[in-house]
Amino acid sequence: MKKLLILTLGLIFMLALVLSACGGGSEPEQVPAQADKGDPVKGKELFLSCSACHGPAGEGVPGLGKDMAGSEFIAGKTDDELVEFIKVGRDPGDPLNTTGVAMPPKGSNPALTDEDLYDIVAYLREIQQ
Ligand code: HEC
């Protein structure tokens, strides 16, 4: 009789475990930090604004723009931070400037919207792979 009781208790315990593991669907939805903000295909077209200085494939042009594929600066920034950076640029007086050449705000293309910049950043992520 005692054995049966222990067995039953054991079963109830296991059932409770299984049920709690299922969580009743109350788990918070996974939102990837940088989910699909930009479209790299559009970004590639928009990158024409940047390629004069950064090269058609972002490889950089000596004396103009820096290489983007191997850029630790780009790798170390979030999409939001990069969009903010591109809006501001980096003039030669900036202590972070490494070439003495200006990175103009929005690459001198004020027509680029935030959405465009997120598309470009998505393309930069592809260049970096
Ligand atoms: C007129 C030339 C020019 C254009 C156009 C230009 N850039 Fe730049 N960009 C530069 C230069 C020069 C630097 C490096 C500045 C420095 O010495 O730190 C730079 C740096 C950068 C960096 C930082 C890279 C690093 O490793 O520090 C990013 C990101 C960047 N540019 C993005 C863009 C994007 C996106 C566009 C197009 C919307 C663009 N640039 C257009 C000249 C340009």
C-alpha cells in the first residue's frame, strides 16, 4: 500500500514538472536585439552614396574612405549607433579621426532617410561577413 502511495506521489510530481516546463505559453516572445531593421538589398543600391570614398564593395579608397569589411569600429557598434554615426560623420578635427580626411555627415547625401541608413547598415553587416 505504501509503495503505491509513493508511486502516485512520484507520478504527480513528474506531471507537475512537465506542466511547468511547458510554461503554459506565457514565455516572453524572443525579440532579437537587431531584428531586420534594414534591407541589405536596398542598402547595396544606396551604398552608391558611399562607394565614391569607401569603394564599390566597401574595400576603401586610399586617401578617401576607410575599408569597411575589416572595420572593428563597425563590428563593435549596434545598428542604432552606426546610423547615428553616419548622420554626424567624423571630421578631421575629431579625436577619433584616423586619416585626416573627413567622413561627411550622411556621406554628403542629406537625402538619405533613417530608413535608408538602416538599409545601408544592413548592407555593411553583409560586407563584414
Ligand atoms: C567624401 C568621402 C566619404 C563619403 C562619401 C563617405 N565616407 Fe564614410 N568615411 C570617410 C572617411 C575619410 C572616413 C574615415 C575617417 C577617419 O579618418 O576616421 C570614413 C569613415 C566611415 C566609417 C567609420 C569606419 C571606421 O572604421 O572607423 C563609417 C561607418 C562610414 N564612413 C560610413 C559611411 C557611409 C555609410 C557612407 C555613405 C552614406 C559614407 N561613409 C560615405 C569618407 C567618406
